[in-house]
Amino acid sequence: MRNLFVGFIGFILLIASLTFAEGTESLWQRESLTDGFAGLNELWEPSGIQLGLSLTSIYQQNARGGISTHRHQGRWSGSYDLELDTDMERLAGLTGGTLYLHAEGTWPRRGLDETSVQSLFGVNGDFTPREALNLIELWYQQNLWDDTLQVRFGKIDMTGGFECRGCPVSFDCSRYANDENTQFLNSALVNNPTIPFPDYGIGAIVLWAPSDLWYISFGAADAQADKRETGLNTAFHQEDYFVYMAETGLTPALNSANGALPGAYRVGVWYDPQPKAALDETRFYRDDTGFYLSFDQMLCKENSSPDDSQGLGTFFRYGYANGRSNAVSHFYSGGIQYEGLLEGRDADVLGIGYAHGVLSDRSGSPFTEDFESVLEAYYAWKAAGWMTITPSIQYVTNPGGMGESKDAVVAGVRTVITF
């Protein structure tokens, strides 16, 4: 890990030395550190190809409570993401077609929850046990009927990626609480823990938005997927279990003195047919179902420009799952985000969120506590066009829900660099 960190710092210094001759102002204001890989993206743009590379580095420490405040393992973690986005109309003449590839590597082997906190939610939504590099997404999307119908299939992520009237939709999305790399770190403020999202695997999603106000979406993905594999061996074998989801919602834009205030009001249901062990592990249940709500609304804008997102927004989530085989039976979360709160810091973001999960009280449940909750605050400081530094603090109540771990205070800082 130390060698990886030293090598990364050396790479940053090398890139900086090669580009510093262009002027300090140019270096710090550009959107990517390498300026689009030294012009490569600009060269490829006529062909519809865009390459992206980013690195997320996170340091967290359990400052109080949990099961330990002294263990160092799990404090440093991170991931790197390689993305290739291809406009198939430019590249191959396929009108409305998009091909997307996403590969990811992660570290270390053990996270802070395992070593120090034991949270049921997860205090680091970006953490995944160490993997060198996995191809986690590879899908094709076809837009039809003047882009009102979108069909995506391949190795997919079920937690989002579509837009309707500028708002993220399908499934359980949120404008202000949906990305562990740029927003909240706690997993409960990224996605609803009552929803059994499968790992990256083979599936398909259809989104139909016949008007600017309303949309409906359906999707299915391999319930036994493993992001480290292609998915062919789990999606098409004896059981063939798929998780099914359906979501519909409204995307109104409220009027204000500085222009439209976008919002999205989503309701969804899910069905998981695979056998799941009861919490006491004495039997298995099939045909698990649940539903969820996810709302977000911009409340005020600082400027009238339609491309300016400075201002205050709020979000809310609710979810239900059957407590016989799901640890969290009821869940709700909510919070606010303000972009550009401080004068002269227009791109900085302040976020405050709270999440509360009611733990199953069914017979045989291992939980001694009624709930786990978390309060998190972060401030994303845009240090450069290509670098964001985000200090955050979390207060976790009843981590794990079994009384073995005390209320915890977790402080951390996340750095995201776009190459």
C-alpha cells in the first residue's frame, strides 16, 4: 500500500512538472490533470470516443466508540476508475446508440467497518475488498422515438445512470445523495439498504418518458452476479434468478425568480425470487418483495443561468422490506445540500444527511437494538478543476445493532483526482 501511494504521488509530480510550463492558472483550472490525456480526447472527439480516468483516495478514523479506536487497518482505502464512453452514431452511424465500458480497481483487503466500527450500513460506501482491476460495466444503450424510449442491456449497474429532465432516475436515484465519490460517504446515504441491488451483472433496463413530467422504467439483472466475472456463468445456468425492479415518477420544475427548480418524485417496487435465509438461519424464504420512495427537490437558485446549479436542495428516501429475511425492515433518510454557500467558492458543496434503519424484530433476529442510524456532514472543496477534497464526519448510533459496538464518531477526508 505504501509503495502504491508513493508511486501515485510520484506520478502526480511528474504530470505537474510536464504541464507547469503552461502556467499555474492553466494547470489548476483545467477539468482534468492531464488536459484530456494531452489532447487525446480532443483528437478522438470527432469519432465519438471519450476516455476518463479518476482516482479516489479515502482516509477515515474511528475517533470514538465502535469496537476499536486504535486499529490502523482499513483507515486508508480507495479506488480507481477507467471509463470509455462511445457515441455509436459518430463512430459507426448507429443513430441514438451508446457503448459504455467501466473498469475499476480497489484497495485494501479490510475496511474500517470490519476492523473498527462494525456498522450494518457501512461508513465507507466506496470500499470494496482489494481487486486489481475488474470490468464492472459493459453495456449498449439505444435511444428511440426522439429519445423518449431508452433501452440498455449488457453488464449493468442497477443503481442509476438514466436522466429524465436533468434528474437522475432508475432506480432509487437522488440528485443529492447517490454518489459515494462526490457526495455522502455512508452507504445508507448513497442507496436504500432495503433494496437488494445485485452486483454488477447481466441485465437490461427500459426507460420510457413520453413527456417532460412523467416517466416509467422496468429492469432486471442477474441476482447471483459477481462483478469479477462476465456474468454468463451465473445468468444462464440452472437457477437463472433475476432481480426485477419497476419505477415511475414525476419530474416537475418549480418556478422561481432565478428560473426553474428541478425535482424528482420516484416510487418503485422490487421482486427477488431467489431463496434467502431467515435471520435465524433455520429455513429459507423465496419471492421477496418490497417498495421504496425517493424524492429530491431544488429549493432555491442563486443565479438565473439554466446551467448554474448553485443553490439549496433537499432529499428524502423511504424503503420497506420483509423482516423475516432482511436485516432492515423499514428505512428512511433525508437531508440538504448547498452548492456555492461561501462567497467566491461557487463549486464547493456542503451536505448534511440523516439515515435511520429499523432492524427486524422477527423471531430469531440476532439484533438487540431496534435501529441503526447515522448523521453525516461533508464539505466538498473544489481545490482545482481536476481535484476535489472532501472532509466529512459521521455519528453512527447502534452500529451493527447487536450491542457489541458503541456509538461511533468517524472522521475522514476523501480526495478525488480526474486525470
